[in-house]
Amino acid sequence: MSLSLDEVFNQLPSPPLTPTNKLCFDEGLFDQFIYSDEELKKIEVLLNSKVESPIECPAQLSKDDILRNKYVSMMEDGVEINGEIIPYLYAIEKLHSIGNNVINKKTKDAIPLRVFETGTDKYQEFWVHPMFLSLQSFQFFKLCEEIKENNEQGVIEIEIPSLKSFAIVLYYLYTGDKAKLLKVAKMEESLCKGIMENIECLEINMENL
């Protein structure tokens, strides 16, 4: 039969009550700690200097840093899909294989995205799938995390430098077709500039893809 914690403690032997249980010190034990007045002043100065020095505490991570760490961990550890951890690159490859069939289409898991151009009143709307965007762009990942946290519904919004070149960037996120992206970028200098600015602004992961 198992014993309770109190019962176990009750069965432990009591400490002896004899005088031999007293702590005894050698009379010369503290002789080594006898200091001169000059030495005591030096010790006092040393202690005061340590007290005056502020203790540096590790900086508290911002919400943006926490999300960025989560995003990096996802790329390193894998993506959770239907309760199963899938290698990041494998998940991206599978998404790209079906991207052409669902890009800008109102499927059951699509949500409306309103894209604004910085410094203007111009905007365009697209039907997008959060998984395609959030797995490849930190800014979209952050946006999707905030939407989930706040339980927001309806149209989501984001601001980018170039509205003209967003469609081809979106095409790349859905298909992974770098050749098509480069071909369009070579067509016009402003398009090339816009593509590069959008990729940088959205923090799209191009290295591992």
C-alpha cells in the first residue's frame, strides 16, 4: 500500500537531542578574517562600487521578435498540418504543385485580401489562401497570427511599395516559378524595382526555395 507524503515523514527518525548535536567551532577559525582598518576601507569601497553598478537584465523580447522566432522555428522544425509535422520545404513544394489551380480563386479556405500601395489611395483585391502566404513571407505570417489572435473576420489589409508588381509576386508565392518571375522583371525597369521592393517589404523567403 502506498504511503502519503505525511506518513513517510512521520516514519523518519528524529534527530538526536544530546549535547553532541551542538555545532562546535575551533577558536582560531575566525583569525583568518581579521583585517586592518586600511583593508576594511578597501573592502568597503569595493562593495560600494558593486552596488552602484546597475545589474543588466536581459532585454525583454518584443512581440515582433517572438513572432519572428516562431517563424524561424517553423522553417527549421517543420509545419504542422492536420496535427502532423511536415518538413518545411516539402510543404512548400506541395503547395506550389497545386498553386496554379487555386490562385486568386474563391475556394472554401480563401479569404479576401486588400492590397494598398504606400503613399497612394490605390488598392487591389485578391482571393488568397493564408497557408501559401504565411509560410513564405514573414509579414504575411505576422498578419495571419494577429488575425487568429484577435479572431478577426472579413477583408484583411496590407500595404506594399508597388501595387503594379504585386500580382507577379503573388504568382511566385503560389507556384515558386522563379523563371517566370525573372522574365517579368526583365520586361521593364519599374517592374523589376517593384518586385524587389515588394519581396523585401514582405520579407519573402527566397533562400531555401
